[in-house]
Amino acid sequence: MNNLHLAVQLFLQLAVILLFCRAVGAVAARLGQPQVVAEMIAGVLLGPSFFGLFWPGAQHWLFPWDKAQTLRDTQSYLFPLSQLGLALYMFVVGLEFRMDIVRRQLRSSVAVSLAGMAAPFVLGAGLAWLLFRHTTLFPARTTLPEAMLFLGASMCITAFPMLARIISFKKLTGTTMGTVALGAGAIDDAMAWCLLAVVLASFDRDWSHALVNIGGGAGYVALTLGVVCPLLARTKDWLVREGTLTEAGLVVGLALMLAGAWFTDMIGLHAVFGAFVMGAAMPRGVVARDLIGRVQPLTVALLLPLFFTYSGLNTRIGLLDTGFLWLMCGVVLVAAVVGKGVACWLAARATGLPRREALGIGVLMNARGLMELIIINIGLQRGIISEGLFATLVIMAVVTTLMASPLFERLVGSGVAQPQPAPDADPLKLATER
């Protein structure tokens, strides 16, 4: 397939993906699910688990893929576009992120994060020990410590991008509940990626990777918030003319976001963290308002659904083909829900948050979604887990994400706190409303 044919095929894929995501979204909305969950389901349906199962010829024609990777295919185009969409969206999330609330609720964010890491990690590591001893779900090359670290990290991760979209859908942006959940989710995912770096370092027998990952991530956050953020605040007048962000200001913001995403991806911490932190460092008021207004519409409508679809194209639920695997899937799901949701709820209550807000945080933190898919895809590609365990973890990621919205409505409802005004909010209130 030549480059011209690939480009033409990509246009058709984009049209199919967007229309199908909206169609599934219309059905999901009737069931109380946000568009982001519909996009995740649509991606799985377009992949080999459904479309490829019933119409394999049509699915391969629309999304040609060569397993041996000896030929170029359109998925090689979808991947960078999907990563760009994800990074841009997390940049917007960073722009809306309320550092003032995090500072006021730092104790709650840290407590929820630690509880949301410790409990599911212990349960995941214990499950890994049982599976390693009594099954063949871990390949022979994987050692017991690697298996325990990997499954523990997989169980304690939070779907940071998906969490952000659910919070937006529930109109929780700027509330204590939403901000504490986002802050805890960011810490959890960063720590989970550090654990993954340790596993990969052990697997490759090269510990320099883990040192670069952890040290580089800490250095990036310190540099961005300690140096870049103050510099941007001083040049704010240059970025704004007559109450509007200039074209130069837009380019500077996007360039910094891309540089941050590149750096954190290069050190193995994933692009979403670089983009999110850079968004949090941007000046508030007009700069944040106009960056959101210009970046968000195309990102949410066009680029972000590509990430969900790309992940779905690589998901094969049909690998769960025995009763034992389905039983293991149920055990993993229960451990994930109890370890993450219950632990975060108890931690939030212990730090003084109201019962309803604490319950909401526990429900939100339990969603794993696509960050889970990313980390287990890496595990499968590197040979740390088997295809059977991969499929089990995919089911857990999908179900915990599907649970989030209806469970939130049932247990928390709509009577949550309204967004708190930002200290430097624009008086026209155009800044952060979606």
C-alpha cells in the first residue's frame, strides 16, 4: 500500500470513526454514560473483538494491519494522530486544573493518592503471586518480583485522561471533588509509570531506564512549575493584545505543550504528563481562556476519538475463551474495585471531606480506562504478561470505567458542590466552561 493510498484510506477511516463514535455516544447518553465511554466502547467494537469477528474481510480492508510489520499500514498514521489528540486534551485539562484548590486540599489529595496506590497494589501483587505459582498467565521469562510489580501497578493506575472527561461531563471541573480526584489521579498515574519503569528495567537488566524515568519526571515538574511558569507570568502582556491571546501566544503555548509531551515521552513517563503539567503552568485568565477556546473543540471532536479507536483496534476480548480465565477476570475485577474505590473513599473521609464528596472521589478514582490499556499493552508487547492475562485486564479496565458514571449518579447524585471561583478568573467567565 503506497503513501497516497494510505492517505486516502486515512480520510475514510476518520469519517467512519467520528460518525460511529457519535452514533454509539447517542446510545450511551440514554444510559447516562459520557461521550468518552462511548468512544472507548466504539474503539473496541471497531476492532477485532466485534467488527473483525463478524466481518473480518471488511475490518481488515478498512483498518489494514500487518502483524509482521513488514508493510506500512494506516494504523501507523492513526497512532501519532491519537497521541497528539491525547496530549492536546491533557493540555486543556492542565489549563483548567485548579492549583489553588489542590493547595487547600493537599492533605486530601495526597491521602487519596496513597490509599489508591497502596491497597490495589497489595491486592494486585498478591494476585500475581497466586497466578505466577498456579497458572501459566505469566510467560516463563517473567520473574515473580516482575510479575508482582507489574500487576500491582496495573491495578493501582487511574484513567487520568478519562477521569478528566468524566469530571467535565459531570460538571465537576473546579469543584473540590473534581480537583482532589484529578490531583490524586495524576500522582497515582505518575507513580504507576515509575513502577512500570522499574519492571522494564528489571526485565531488560538495565536500571538506567528507571533512574532516567523517575529523576527526569521530577526534574521536569520542578523546571516547569518553578521556572517556566514564572517566566510565562512575566511575559503575559506580550502574549495578550486587546484582551485576546495573540497568534504568537497560541504558537508559544502549543510549542511548549509539544516540547513537554516530547520530553516526558522520551524519558518513558508518557506524553500526557508533560502536556498536563505544561497546561497547569500556563497563565490563568485570558491566556488560559483563549487557549482552551481554540484548542479544545477540534481536539475533542476529531483527534481524541482516534486514541480510543486505536486502542480498541489492538484489543482482543475473544482471548478469554475458558471458564477459568473468566473466573480470574472476576477475581481481578473485585480486587480492583475494592482496592481502589473503597480505599480512596475511606482516605477522603479520614481527611475530613464530606461523606458525599468522599464517596464521589472513590467512584471516580476507580475508573481505569485507557491508561490501563496503555500500560498493559506495553506489558504484552514486551512479553511480561500473556495474551490471556492481557484480555483479563482489558475487561477489568472497561468494566471499571463503565461503572463510574452510573454508580456516581446512584451513590452521589447531582447534589454536589458548585465550582469555586478561581482567584484570577476572567470577569466574563468565558475561561473554563465547556
